Amino acid sequence: MKILGIETSCDETAASVVENGTKVLSNVIASSVDMHAQTGGVVPEVAAREHIRQISPVVDKALSDAKLNWSDIDAIAVTHAPGLIASLLVGVNTAQTLAYIHKIPLIPIHHVAGHIYANFLERQISNFKFPILILTISGGHNELVLMKGHHDFEVIGETLDDAAGEAFDKIARLLGLGFPGGPIISERAEDGDPIAFDFPRPMLDKDNKYNFSFSGLKSAVKREVDKISENKPTEGGIHESRLRDGVINDISASFQSAVIDVLADKLVMAADEFKVKSVHLAGGVSANQLLRKTVRERLSDNVQLFWPEKMVYCTDNAAMIASAAYFLPKKKINEKSVEVSSQLPL
């Protein structure tokens, strides 16, 4: 079964063809990240305009790269939630139109479910045994999910404010490092001292054992930056950093270490409690090398650890949406209407 996936939840316009849920025949992504870097973050109206401009050529290229015609496509999968409403509408309206024209089924997919199924791409999944514990981490979401079967999800923990990726973006902006923040913070952290600053590890207590909160950590970093550099915010809220490179590196390393400690400790605690045999990392922050290393070191040796097979599957892409659609039980497919939502729970 060949499914065309479409993803437009944020700033990537993506289309992909995936066969039988795992074999990626094409994966096309047009990113507007450079444009959003000029404003220090994603501007919804700008993102939507770029989706409108890119969506048709991206879909055409996905079919061309897969060497397929519309007659070869069995279904269209599209991200319908959560995300930026205007961006989601571009993808959903395009998918609905194409499904109607070519008389093929339309399958709406939750964005976080897509990230979860990114781990199924280009893998022999016969060794995957349920239940699977998944840590989903990106700029827009941060959940601990117990996956009991295909599309049978139980969210056991989630962020109460900022997601980890969002915290990375905001600290990078505070330090004047640019956007997106995750990769550049990690790069600067390589030359920094992770114990130079004693930043808090929030919510590592029994009352909130599986929930996350990074707003307090973000505030602690800002207080330290203000104390050291006496930054004066510009009109746009971006600080004119007077920090030396070495101090920026140390702040980056100490901040990253605090985030990774919280993520890894909660993940390992949940893996022990639910006695899972497999743990998956998903979402943009799953590309973080320190996170991968720390989780592997702290997990029991008998627990398998997976992250997306390729770096491109960590960030937003359409192959993960097509994969999620393939594994969706038929009884859960509603082809009559597709509604978009900015905050639909998993």
C-alpha cells in the first residue's frame, strides 16, 4: 500500500510517499526556516504564505521522486492537528482537493502520532514489542507516551508550559545565537562546561513525576544572563549580548545539561515503572546527541533504545505522517470530514 503524506503544521512544507508504513519512496521538504530566522521565530502568516507557494511543487516532486503516478497512490494522509491553524489549513485543503479529484481515501493524522511513527521508517519492525514508551520532544510538544498497540496511546506525562525545544529556542534567542535554537545551543555546549552554572532541574519530585516544566529553568538562565551582562532588551525583545564566547558556551552547556537530566530521569523512571522492553525518542530534540547518550547510559541494559533512523525523520516531515496512516486501524479512519485544530490532545 502506497500512501502520500502531507505535512504543513509549522514552517516545513513536506510531502512523501511511503510503502507499507516503512519503505520511504520519496521525502521532499521545503523549509522556510531561514526566513523565520530573520525574526527569531516562526511568524504564522509568513509560514502560511510559504506553504501556499510551495505545496503544489512539493507534492509533484514527491510523486516524481517516487516514480509514481496518481493511479499508484492508495490514500492521502495529512496532518490536521496540532499546529498553526493557517498552516494546517493549507495542507488539509490541498489533501482534500487531491483526494476528491483522484477519488482516493483521505486520512487525517495527529502530528505527534506522526513523530511517534518516525521510528518505524526504514526499519524491520517485527522486533518492536508493545508496550513501547515514547518521549516526544520538540518545539511544540513534550510528552511521555505509553504505546500499548498501534494508535493506542496513553499520555502519562506532558509539559505544563514550555516544551523542551521551545526552551532551547528562547534561550538561544536570549544569547543572540539565532533560530532554531536546539542545534546551535548543542554546538556551543560542546565547548562549554556543563557544571559552570547550577541551573535548576525542575519537577523532579514524586508529585509531578512524569510532567515537565521548563519555564522556571528558562527564567533562571535569564536572571544569570542579566546579572553577568547587564543586557538591555531591544524593542523586539532580543538582548544585545555582551557575554564573552566562553561564557555563552558555559551557559549553553549548563542549560542543555539541566534539560537533558530532566528528560532522561523522567523517561528512565517511567520505563522502570511500566516495565517496557523498548523506549523510543521522537521529535526534533531526539536528534540531540547528549540526550541519546544520557538515556542509553541510564536505561537498563535489557531495554532497547530507538530514535529515528535518519536525522531528517527527527524534524517535521511527511514520511512519518504517511507511516502513521498506514498503521491506523480502519475503524478509526473518518473520511467524511477533516477539522484542523491548534491544540488537539494525542
